[in-house]
Amino acid sequence: MKARHHLIFFILIASCAILLFFSSELLLPEEIKKLVFRSPQIDTIGHFIGFFILTWLVSSILQLSLFSSLFTLNFYAALSELGQYYLGFRNAEFSDFFADIAGIALYIFLKYTYLRYKVFTLKRIIKIKQITRVKQSQ
């Protein structure tokens, strides 16, 4: 059952990414397309997507809480950019660090929203069952 949720979530994310890519290619003005898709800053988009998926994997495989995942992966993002600063062939950029944090934050926001929706739905189901029991007992 849990594997099915992960598969559905992965398909949803992949579908959204494909839809955004193709819709942006067709609907965006030329200036924005040149800025986003032809820019050397495409690496920043890779950081965002990579840390989104990394947060998903850490949350799913290691079963860390959302709070622990947030701080652990933010620390890892800071260390990875700091490490790139000392490498000769890589550049440390604040935009990459902020993209890392944004990817982590988006996953945690989506997961938290999903969990809140799940709790809301369960409470609603319990309330409906209680109402039907009361009606049946009368």
C-alpha cells in the first residue's frame, strides 16, 4: 500500500515536470525562455529538483520526521556549497544554496499538506460514522 503511494507521488511529480517543461516552451515569451532554458544557471534548477528528490528519499527510506529532514538536509546543502567553494573546478553560489533550500521546503510543504488533509479526512469519516451510529440507535 505504501509503495503505491510513492509510485503515485512519483508519477504526479514527473507528470507535473513534463507538463511545466512543455507548457513553458509553448506559452512563455521568448525573453523568459532564453533566461530560464538557455541560461548557464540551469544548474540551479537541477539543485532544486535534486534536493526535492533527495528529501523525498530521505523522508521515505530513513523515515525521518519532517522537522529532522528539514534541518539535516539544510545542513547538508550548506556543507555541499561550502565544499564546492574549496574545489578548483566548482563554484559555490548562494543561488544554488537557496535552490536547495527551496526544493527541500517544497517537498516538506507538500508532505505536510498531504498529512493534514489525511487527518482532516479521517476525522470527517469518524464523525460521519458516529452520526450514523447515533441515528441507528434511535
